[in-house]
Amino acid sequence: MRIGFFVNDIQTELQAYTTTRLAMQAVNRGHQVWYIGAGDFAYDVDEKVHARARGVRKKKYKSLKFFLKEIQGPTAVKERVSVDDLDVLMLRSNPSDEINSRPWAQNIGLTFGRVAMRHGVIVLNDPIGLSGALNKMYFQLFPEEVRPTTLITRDRKEIKDFAKDQGGKIVLKPLLGSGGSNVFLLTKSDIGNLNQIVDAISRDGYVIAQEYLPAAQEGDVRLFLMNGEPLKYRGRYAAFRRGRATDDIRSNIHAGGQKMQAVITDEHLRLAEMVRPKLVQDGMFLVGLDIVGDKLMEINVFSPGGLGSIRQFEKVNFTIPVLDAIEKKVEYMKYYRRNFDNAEMCTL
């Protein structure tokens, strides 16, 4: 199998990333792996997509550190590959990381991924589905039963009225962004600072004002879905709990949250079942659900992280079932060619 991993920047990848773990697992299974960065694509005069890509020389790796060191270092295999000849292109970039520094790079994986689909490349997650999920408005397209009460606006008065309706305690965050950046908890005593907070967030666009969930005091649970179903391997769910860092309302790991073992309940599985139809319809192969109490706080469809580190709690390697599923899709394509569209193939 020939598989490409599209990332924001090859040189900023870390050994703990889910992408690194998936790529090394693929190499150890005998597959050909290529890393492609946002500036590496080309649409050639032969109307095919190529990329300046990096691979590795060895057939087996025991260490994520040395695997990534080779990908990023001078001994990497450097080749101009035909993306159209790959079996799978896995989109593992985070568009929100490019908003300020490289806005041209936000959609580039989706753009070239759509072209590669014409020649039978399986693109995971589906780039057309991902195009509709470039900001947090995508979350509002899921059933209201799974979401906190939400207002999206740039109007200060509307946000102030919403805060009053919610008893004076709400969460404010940008429509664009990730990693807990510019997330504020507004209480009654903070109303005097509302204008400044809104101004700070709205510099980058619209503001999300959201119902505060008291269960957020205990952090959240990230549950992975694959092919629209909770990812389970050897009787263990791919999930972890993130505790808050001291009095910080954010449980994001980037914001200092701590990972812990999660206990998956019937309520978690009910939420997963409620969002499953749309995720399948949109071709979302690998997804992370962030759950607080009985509500979803976010649905991560671009490059959900933490899959590999769950191993320390559950003692199983979840990259194995993910690669198993990808290999099956490649086998299906040998039998059926393009009788399935990409979105369907993503969740088969």
C-alpha cells in the first residue's frame, strides 16, 4: 500500500503525534509511506498531482523518535511522487494553525485532495466533507440535543443579552481556532469587561457565546470514532479524559490539561450514535468527540490527536485497528474501482 500523510509542516511534527504513530505502524507493516507538507504540492501540465515528499529508508522501526528524526533529517528519502498513484492520502493538517501565518495553506490539502480523488486515491477524511467543517459552525449542523445552547455573532449587545439569559455565566471563544486559544469564561462579575473580551476574540472573526456546562469542572472526555462507530479494540475504547489545569476552564492539552483514563458510559455511546449519521454522510473516517457531561463540546474531524497516548491507560495499540481499516478500504477499491464515491469509501 502506498500512503501519503499530509501535514501542515513536516519539520514541526512531533514524535507523540497520532500521525507519527500511524505512519510508523504503516512502515512496519511493509507499506510505502510519504510525508507531504502544505507547500509541497504541484498540479503539473500532465494534469496530475505531484508532491515533493519525504520517506524513510528502513523497513522496521522500534522508536518514534528515530522514525521522525529520519523523516525530518538529511537521510530522508526525498522524491517527487505522483499523488494520483497513491492508494491513500490521509489529511492530517490543522487548518486553524494557518489562519494568521499562512492563510493560503488552510485549504490546500482539501484542494489537492479533491483532484487526487479523480484517479481513485482514497482521501481520508473526505475533503469535500472537511470543506464544510473549516470552522466551528459545522458543529451547529448536528442535532441540538447534543450541543450546548449557542449564539454566534459579532454584536456585543446580543452577547450581553445571551449572558443574562444564561444566568450571567457563559463561555466565549472564536468561531475559528483550536487548542483552547482565546477561550474565556464570563461570569456576572466580568460583565464590565465584556466589550474588551469580545473585541479581543472578534479580531479574528465571529464570536461563539455558549452555555456554560457545570460538568466542565471535571474536564472532558475525548472518544474516537472510526467509520462512524466508537473505536474499540480488544475490548477497550479509544478514549481518554482530560482534566482541567488548576482553575483554567480549558481542558485542552495545549492549554495545560492532563490526560487520564476514561470510563465510557452509555451516555457517551448515545451521543456517538446521534452524530454518526452525519459523520458517515460527510465521509469522516477518523474523528474525535469532546464530551462534557451529557453534551458534546466539539467534534474534531481534521487531525484529532491523542490516539497513541491512550495506550498508556488501555494497554492496547489503537493504530493497529486504524491501519487494518485503511488496508480493507484499499482492498475494496481493487474490487470495485470507483463504483463507490470517496465519502462512501471513507466510512465503509
